[in-house]
Amino acid sequence: MSKPETDRRVIVLGGTGFLGSRVVKELRSRGFPVRIATRFPEKLSREVSELGEDVGVVRSDLRDPDVLKRAFEDASAVVNCVGLYVETRTDSFRDVHVDGARAVAEAAGTLGVSNLIQISGIAAEPESPSSYVRARAEGEDAVRRAFPAATILRPSAMFSRSGAFFGDLDAIVRSLPVVPLFGDGSTRLQPVHVGDVAKAVAVTSGRAGRGEVFELGGPDIFTYKEILQRLARRAGRRRVFLPVPFWLWWSLARAMSVLPNPPVTPAQVALMQRDNVVGDDVATFSDLSITPQSAIALGLV
């Protein structure tokens, strides 16, 4: 007999991030008790208390298996939304996306958690020239070995109504009379609303893991250049779109990687060098009975 939904406690790692915060809200709306796992729970106590009695905070540490096991006690599902996009002196892509993901999967498997939902990305490839993209792919493999029934979600580029993704590109179009393209701008993208990804997390959190992989993209597919052209028309700006070869982007990204917040990273260049769209013969939103929102219909592009 399955547990009633209110007894299905879900642990969310990275629960204060762009996706993780939406996941917490979506789970709450469906009646799940939620615990946000963080290395510094004392910093979140007041913020979390304002979310309601069904949301709490627990201490976690990707480098400490015992701490992870304590955090996952009595959990029905664990969601790993932890992401690192720029390496630091203390955290590398491998630390977070491979070793950290493996540690989470091992702890969840040891405790008999019903499902582990690992957030990855459509473009995760083990042969990528980007250490970030390779780490995502290696992390998927590490999770599968430690928790074979884990659910892996691969969203495309995520956007929100508050401006993420399209808003960032819109700012570029509005400020630059000549807009640089990645290559010739023909890379295809299938942006997905972050709230729809959160719904996919909530649906899969409510059932036992089946070892499934879902690729999550929105209903609209654009080339990168088409997105910029749409945003320019929407802003009433006449712009020149300048093709920039990828070798130059790689050089710029590597040179700027020493900055605290580089405007372009090797990971971004690698992701823009191949189409970022849902593949053929893969599970998608339709298999979860979710209809993703259109960026065009929302008036964002």
C-alpha cells in the first residue's frame, strides 16, 4: 500500500536556486512535506519558516556521506538540483556534478529512498570539449551505477517570466548595436519554462523510481539568431547580427575564466556549439501528462 501524499517527505538539494526554489513551491502546492538540504541551515531558518510548517531545512554536505544519510532519513524522494556553472578554488565541476551526485545517490540507495531525481541537461555528453558538460554526463553515469532506479531529468535552457534566459538576451539586444552570434547563429534551442521542469520533478517525486530519463523542452524551437531577431523586433531596435567563429568564442571564454563572474564561459560555448533540443525516441513531458508553456504565447519572445 502506497503512502498518502502528505507522508511522502521530499528532500531538495539546491532548494534555494533558480530551479530548486520552484521545485519546493511546486511540491508544497501538491501537499508534499519538503526539506531543503543545505550546508548552512542556520542561514535559511528564518527564510524557510516563512514558507510554512510543511517546509523545513536539514544540514547536508556532498563530501560527508554520514551527513547526507542523516539528511535523507524518512525521505520518500530526494531531488538533486545542485549545480555549479563556474569553478572556484574550493569546488570543481567534478566535485559537484560527479562525486557529489554519486554521494547523493549512494546515500539515497543505502536508505532505501523510493526515488532519486537527478537534474542534468539535454546536451550532457562524455566527449564534450567542456569540462562542465563532461561532468554532467559522467554524473549521470555515476548516479545510475549507485541508484539504478534513479530518474534523470534533462531540461533544455530554462526561462522564466521574471526574465531568466530571454531577459538576459533582451538586455544584450537593447544595449548593443552589433550583436555577436555564436557561429552563424544556426544552433537550435528549445527553451523550457522553469515551472514546467518543476512540475516534472513533482510528478516523478510522487512515484517509485523506474530508471527513466526524460528530456524536457518547450513547444517552441528557435535558432539562436531567430531568438535575437525576435527580441530586436519586440524592442523596436534595428540591429546588425555579427557571426563570430567558435574558435574565437573558446579563446574569449578561456581568457575570461579567471574573472569572478565571467560574461561567457567555456560551458556556454560548448552548449551553443550543438543543437539543444529534445532527441528522438526519448521520454518527454507528454509521458508525464504535462503540457509545457510556450515562450511565444507568454509574450517573452
